[in-house]
Amino acid sequence: MHIEHFEKGLRYSDKELMIVAKKIGKLATHCSRLKDEASVIRVEAERRDTKKAQDEVKVMITVELPKKQFRAESRKQAVIEAFDRAVEKMEPQLMKYKEMNSSKGKAQRSRSLAV
């Protein structure tokens, strides 16, 4: 698994960085292909001046797997809140990918097509 991390206009504290690393590791538990060397996880965090204070921090997570790419984005007031929401959006995408590409999921699809 290759992780790219970019920060614009903000810095994570050590505690926040540990939380982010833990949550990225949690994503890897949903799909074993994330652990392959061919997969890339890109995390971008940006602080922006906005009229709405609750949209100050923008976090984007992009997961690149063989032949597939997933993306989740969230805007919140705090970095960890935005990251949590982006992970929540990413999890169903990865679970669906896992279901569609696992041998069990392929067998269910072929049975439903044969009916």
C-alpha cells in the first residue's frame, strides 16, 4: 500500500496524525487489495477561507486500486471531523468493490444471472 499525503494551509498535530493513520489502516481492513503494492491512497487536507466556518477544512481521499478509482470528500470545521466523514463515505464504496470482486460475490452474481 502506497500512501500519499498532502496538506495545504494546515498542519496536523502528532495526535491527529496518529488518528489519521489509524483510520487509513481501518480502510485497509475493508478490502485486502488495498494492501497490495499496486494500490495508492491519496489524502489531501486543505484549510480555506470560507464564509461558512463549518466548511473551513476540506479533506479528500482518493483510493486507486487495479482498474478502479474511488474518491470521497468532506468539508467540516475540524480536520478530524472532515477526515471521519470522508472515511464514512469511502467505506461503502470499498465494501461494494470487495463484494463485486471476491469469489463469493462473483458466484452470487453468476447464479442470479443464470436464473
